[in-house]
Amino acid sequence: MTGPGAERRNLVFVTVDSLRADHCGFVDPDSSLTPAIDRVAGDGLSFTQAIAAGPRTPSSVPVLFTGEFVTDDPEWSMADWRGRQQRIGRHMARFSHLSERLGAMGYETAGITANPWTTRESNFDAGFDRFFEISADSDDISSTQLSDSTLFKLADTGLDALPGDFLGWSDKKEWFSQWPGSFELVTEQLSDLSEPFFLWVFILDSHQPYITPRRFREEASAWRMYYSILRYWYGESSDEEIPAHAREMIGAAYRDAVRSVDAFVGELADAVAPYDPVTVFCSDHGEAVGDHGNFGHPQALYDENLRVPMFVHNAGVRGQVDEQVSLRSLPDMVTDLADPTGFDPAAYTDRAVLSKTENDRRRAVRTPSWKLVRDRETAAERLYHIQEDPDESEDVSASHDEVVESLSAVLDRHDRTRAEKASIRRVTDDLVAEDATV
Amino acid sequence: MADISISDDLIERIETRAEHTEFETADDYAEYVLTEVLASLDEDGVEGREPAVDDDGVEDRLQSLGYLNE
């Protein structure tokens, strides 16, 4: 091999939406849902305390591609999805992507993503030689491939035109985004890409509402799965508390979705083996399944929302890292794994990890023992002793002033950094505007 | 990664500004400033994206996945 890509390892980067850490056996031995993930993680370097930069894709994935938190916007609102998408797009264009870094190192790059926040409109394709959006409305893949579900096929063929779509299934085709529908695209890219290659695959299977192909379901029958979906959806739209039997069904449907993700990892491990890549695997954030009264991934910073499974496979290093690592360090870590000789995971661990909700409305700083959460609007602070109280059930800020002071200093330092970065941006924007008028 | 030389005086000024922030070195600070300046100069390329072809389709996708809820 010659050229700028010589001596570089192939890289496969897998992100899974909404896969919480404690449902993976290599993180929590009480879980038996993920034998394939546990096997691959056990054959590599596993991280048991990986922390997402935010609890939802918009607050997490732009950060794990650039290493930078997305800048605040005073005009931000949850309902303004175009503004949120454009804001991510500006961020992705402004800072160097992982894919751009690797492209500059001689990699041929391909991205396959099922999440609607990581599209061309939000500039996620930057740095990718090939980019594929997986959805029923995408030109990159035939919608007939996406799911075997009869309901999906009805929705995809225009159920909205019929009088019988009372529940609006035709607007919810996203719910049927399942990895088997795009796996052939993954194997095609593996065989087509020139080495060294970087392949990013982002699957949505463990994202709510957990519609899972029959062959991966062990707990939820079809009617239980669909009932839990509708109950969940009704609860979301009505703010009505979800009853206990439905909570259990939602948990079962989620566990089956995790089983499906596990099957994906098993098949992917076999598919990539001939190319001998270094594989990095993580979830973009966690998922609440009734914890703290929440379902899905609300704007909350509890561990069920932030702790994610993560491993590095085939980098010549094995073991388990129990120190904290932020997904914010992934751009550096993955880039360094292009040549993993001397790879040292300690270089990416951090005793104090910062996570934030979208637009910085809440932020948390987490150490191995403590977590301080600060709400920007109310200035309220809550402190959890996560070692003694892993469920984060009791605010102990009133009795631990010195810990609050210490962790507040980390958040204050972050605020000063944000202010400095905002000043830098304002000055550079002013200079460029001035230049344009000359 | 290549080295770029700047004056000691400039480094001192950077270090003063970066004190008590997350910028660990003057290198980090200088790289951030240059990233912002170059991004601003290239802003036409940044903003030049076409809007989504099917706005309703995108909104439906985000709505169905719960991304427009708190």
C-alpha cells in the first residue's frame, strides 16, 4: 500500500440510538440481553463508565463528531425544529468532523445513518465520500427494503390516502426503521470502499417506540408490542400517567429492541472481520424505561439518560476501563486509533465529565462518586451521591457544601469558557462582516 | 500536527485570557480562534445548504420519534 493512507487501520464506528448501559451484560452482569455485544466487547477494550455529552441525539451526536458542545442560541425553542436543525448544521460546518479529519489522513469515508438529526440538511455528510440516509422518504435506499412489517408496508404505500388510518401510521414510518433493511448497504460499502476506510453506521432500532422484527422478540408478542407503543404515545400526548401493566410491556418491548441491536452487532462483527478493522461501538445516549417517572429520552441528566455502553475492538489492547470517559473525547480517540500502536485509554478518561441538555438549559458534572445538576433558568442545583445512591433519588446538596462548591467550580469554569468562545465568535463575525462592506 | 510559531508576547496574552477556562494550552486557544475565523470567512459555504425538500416529511419524522416534545 502506498500514499497518504499507508500504515492506517480500517475503522468502523457504530453508534446505536438510545441503548442504555445497564442493559448490556459487559456493563451490568445481571443483564443477559446482549451476548454478542458482550463477546465482542470482552475480546477488546470495554468502557463501563462512558458518559454521553447530552441525553438526546441533538445534544450528543454533534459533540461526539466534533468534540465541541453546540453553541447556545437565545432564539432556541423545542418546537422550532428547523432552527434546531440549522443550528446543528452550522456547528457541523464550523468544526472539523471526525470524518473530515480521517479524510485528510487518506481515508475513504462512508456514513449510513437512520437518525433524522444526522442528515445532509444538518451537514452531517461533510467529510463523507459516500453518505446514505436511511428512511422511508430517502432517495438513498428503497423504502421497500426497510421493514417486513405489514403495517409499515401499508403505511408506505399510502395508507394516509385511505379513510382507515385513524392512528396516523403513515406519519410514523420512522418507527419501523430496522437494521436488517439496510444491512446489505453496510456490506456493500465494506466491499466497495478503498482501504484504509472509515465506515460510520448509526442504527435506530433501540429508539422508542421499539418496533422489533419478530425473530428478535423473546418477551413481547406483536399485540403487546403495539399496545405498549400506543399506550406510550397516548401518554406522551395526554400527560396521563402510564399504568403499571403498560410500563411492564414497554420495558419488555425495549428489551426486545436491545436483543435486536445485539443481533446486529453479531452480524456486523462477522461482516467486518475480513477487513480487520478497529471497531468503536457506543450508544449516543441512554433511555428511561420508567426511571424517575420518565420514558424515552427526556431532557434529563440522570444516569439512565447519560450512561452508555462503549467498546473498542481489535486495537491490540484488551481489558476493562472503569474510569469515566466522555463521548466528547471520541473524535480524538477514533483518530488516534488509525494507528493504535501504543494506544492508551487512560489518555481519554476524565474525573469530571460534563453533560448538557440541548441549548444548555441544564448541565451536569459527574465524578466517580458525585453528580451535580444545575438548571440554568431556575439556578437550582441538585447533588447526588451516585455511589451510595445510584438511582439518584435524594438531593444531598444541603449537607455537602464542600462537594457542591467543588463541582460548581467545574461548571463555572465551563461558563467562563462558553463566554470566551462567544466573544471570539462575535469578534470574528464582526470582522468578517466589516471586511465584506469594504 | 504541524507547529506554527507565534511571539512570546502573544502567548502570554492568550494565557491570560484562557486562565480559569477549559482551554488547557495556548495552542488549544489559538486553534479555536483560527477555527472560528476561518469558519466565518467560509460562512457562504456553511449557510449555503438547501432546505429540506420535504419539510412536512422531516417534521413527521422528528415528531414521530418524540423529538419535538420536552
